[in-house]
Amino acid sequence: MPTSSDSGDNHVPPVRLFGTEKPLHQALGEGAVADILLWRNRNISAAILLGFTLIWFLFEVLDYNFVTLACHISITLMLILFLWFTGADIIKLNPPDPRAVTIPNSVFHWLSNKTNQTLVKVYKVSSGEDLKTFFMALTLLWILSGIGKCCSFLNLLYICFLGTMILPVVYEQYQNEVDYLASKGNQDLRKLYKKLDSKVLGKIPRGPLKDKKKL
């Protein structure tokens, strides 16, 4: 927590990791995803965590083959559906609706929108319009490439998943402490960027999009 000795150095307002003073649940959209990430429904969150952990365990620890696993899952589901349809009259339970096993079109629409938004952001960053963001993106990609040499893609994906399931709920409980540390780090980064901008970045010509906006 901040102390009296630190108050004179805080020239920058406290950094909020999610941009506003809104509660974290509201910042995450207040929907089912926010409930899962913040463990509002612990049974669903725990089931997702255990399911993803089981997948990671099968592929990374037991060295299970993806094609074999997909075939075994398909065989199991087909047998269950076959027995269900065959014995529907005996067990007095109607077979599932075909719509229950189909993927809604909205899912593909959402994926398409997210992909297009990502491509547009990559294009804008690569244009050189904002050199700070450009070099930060290059640094992040370079770090990720180094991490990729040390662990497999599934391990990296699983680590990111664990972070997504754990960090939001931890941040919600210790928001003030984390925001204070983020504010101090933001000040240090601003000072470092000003030095880098005055000595290096300021001497690099801007991209064509920058010139067009000035016209």
C-alpha cells in the first residue's frame, strides 16, 4: 500500500488495469464469461478448469495422440446416442434435439469479427503510426518466441488458461494493492520511454499514415 513518503512521487493518477473505476465483474462484461472467470459459479468454473487440465494431462503427460483421442470420443458419443435412440421407449426418455449437437452460427460470426479486429490492429501497429506500441509489440513477440523454445504450444496455452482462470479472481480480492504497484510501474515506464523517445525514437521518421492525418 502507498505510504506518506511515496505521495510526493505520484505525479500520475493510479493505474486501473481495466481502465475505469467500474467493478471488475462489470469491466468483464457482466455475462457468463465474467461469472466463470470470477468464480461466481464455482461448479462451472471448477468443471472447466478440471476439463482443460484433463486435456493437458492426456496430451502432455500421457502423450496421447489427438487423432486417437478424437476418434475415441466420437465412438463413445455415437454409442451413447445409438443406445439412447434404441432404448428411448424403455427408459422413457426422448432423444436429444439435433440442435443441441450443432454449433450456432453466432459462434462463427463472433470468431470472424474477432479475427478481423485483430488483423486491423496488427495493420495499424505495423504502420508505424505509434512507435511506442510498435516496439512494445515487437518486444512481446520476441519474448513469446523465446518462451516457445522452452515449452510446447499446449503447455503455453495451458499456462495462459491458468492465468485467465486465476488472475482475475486474485485481482478482484487485492485490487488496491495491484493497482498501486501498476501505478508505480507505469511511472517508471513513462520515464524510460521519455528517455528512449528523446534519444532514439524521436529521430525515426513516422510512417505514411501519420503524415496523412496531419494533412
